[in-house]
Amino acid sequence: MIIDLRSDTVTKPTKYMLETMMQAQVGDDVFSEDPTVNQLEKRLAKMFGKSRAVFFPSGTMANQTAIKLHTNPGEQVICDKYAHIYNYESGGASFNSGVSCRLLDGHRGMFTASQVVEAINPDAFYYSQTSLVEIENTTNKGGGACWDFSEILKIKEVCKANNLGFHLDGARIWNALVVKKESPQQYGQVFDTISVCLSKGLGCPIGSVLIGDEGIMKNAIRIRKIFGGNMRQVGYLAAAGLYALENHIERLSEDHKKAKELEKLLSELSYIKVVEPVETNIVIFELNNTIKEADFTQKLKEHNILIISMGSNKLRIVTHLDYTDDMHEKVLKVLKNLI
Ligand SMILES: *Cc1c(COP(=O)(O)O)cnc(C)c1O
């Protein structure tokens, strides 16, 4: 039995999810005739209090489409130095939209409204025009940290005052909603566009959705087509999303509980230097110099436990739907006795 803690994307559909997928009504989504896709899009738009949502094959494509919708070539996007759109989307912002990223030196992937104010370029022809602010909640490279909503509201004021778009990379927004007891509507009220992933904590095999109001979303389907992301009978995949929205959100608290227990154990172990505070399902930690990173991950691998390195001596564990109580007990035991 392999215990795969590299990411929450490694989950496989549950029996019930698969059954729901098999029974989906489908049609050609390029003609907007897939009833299940239409249902998923309507459901998510309503959930976030917006008028339009569009189904995407990946979170990367949903984010890249959002950047394209908000910007013109030569303009600038403000985001954190840890941002997924900057680090893990293959330079897509420059490739697809011809924009540059102004990176903010935030804390765990989060920054303040005053940092945004300072990063906005003055209105002179020789500057790149700032047009979009992007944040991530929860933060991936920031270790699953959740934003303080009051700071988000302050940033929104800055965006309004400076006529900037505001995009949320909500790949793991579900984890934040559960932990902070926040509502999707409150996010819908603040952001112009929101991307959400169905294939992370929610356990779907594939799928992301970009949500916004009709005005900004008018061209989303055109951009998706340009990016090669229009799909046909994908109601089977949308059905997984509908099932997950119904059944897999509340249970994220179980992933969070396990991550907290891992944090507690790791922080007591002599060979661990530091564990970043755990808020959701991501645990980031550093080893002290009694053991090399490669030796540590190899030892875990010998126990069939997989984790990944984040670079700069940081290691990452992500808990998820397929990480059972039995696996958790085994991992705690192995970590305790590893060295
Ligand atoms: C996973 C992830 C995405 C999207 O990734 P895909 O693999 O393209 O679906 C976007 N943003 C963040 C923060 C993520 O963690």
C-alpha cells in the first residue's frame, strides 16, 4: 500500500463519485448543450453570487484565462512572489497575455493593501500599466495559509480606487471556507473573477471553474477556445464536480485535523528544525542537519510513504481524501521511529 502525501491532486474518484459520473446526462459542451456541465456552471455561479461560470480542464487554464480577460499585452499583474500564476504556470502570464508580474514580498504568500499601493505604477507612458491584482487562498507555496478577510477587503478598496481587476486563485478556497467558516458569497462580492479547483481537496479526477459576472466573463469561452480548452461530452466530469460540491466540502476538516496532528508530532521530533504553522491540509517543514533531505525522503519511501521537496530545504506533506485513518496512524508511527 502506497501512502501518497505529495499532493491533494493524487486522489482517485470514490465508488459513489464514479457511479454518479456513469449516470451523467451529456451533450456537446461546445454547443453549450451538455446539461451536466450547464448545471455545474449554474450551481457554482449561484454559490459565489455571480452570474456566470465556465468549466475548464485545469486550474492553470482557468487562471490564465482570467489574466487574459483582465489585461492587455505590456501591462502588469501584482501578485505574491509565491504565486502559483508566477511560479507554477510555466511562465504563462507572459506567454499567453504578454504581461509581467510585479512580485510582492509577502508572508506565506500573503501581502497587505499598503504593499499593493506601493506596487502600482504611476500613470506615465514609460511605465507598464498596472491592471490586475491576484491573490491565492489558501496559499500553496505558503503552506496552506488562509488570508485574513479584512485585508482582502482593504485590497479591494485599493483595486477600486485604482481601477484594477481583482482575481482570486481559489484552487483551495474550499479549505479556507471550511476553516474560517466563510461563505462563497463573501468572496463573490469582492473578486471580479474566481478560479476554483475540483481536482484538489474535493477529489475529482479533473476540473476547474472560472466564476465572474457576465461582463468580464463574456469572452471567457473564446479565450478557452484559443487555449485549446473547449471540450465536448464532459458532463461525466462535471458530474464528479457536482457530487463533490455536495459530499466532499465539509469533510475537508478531517484532512485539516490529520495535518494538525502531523504538525504536532513533527514539531516534537529531534530531527526536525521547524514546522510552519498548519492551518489547512498542507504541512511544510525543514529538517535539521542531522539528516539529509534525500536520505529522509528515501527512508520514508522504504515505508511506502511519498512526500515532496519544495526546494530551499523545505519538505511538504499534503493530506487528502484518500489518506485514511489507518494510513495516518502508520505515518505517525513511522515518523516517530524513523531516526
Ligand atoms: C493546483 C493549483 C492550481 C491549478 O493547477 P492545475 O494543476 O492546472 O489544475 C492553481 N493555483 C494553485 C494555488 C494551485 O495549487
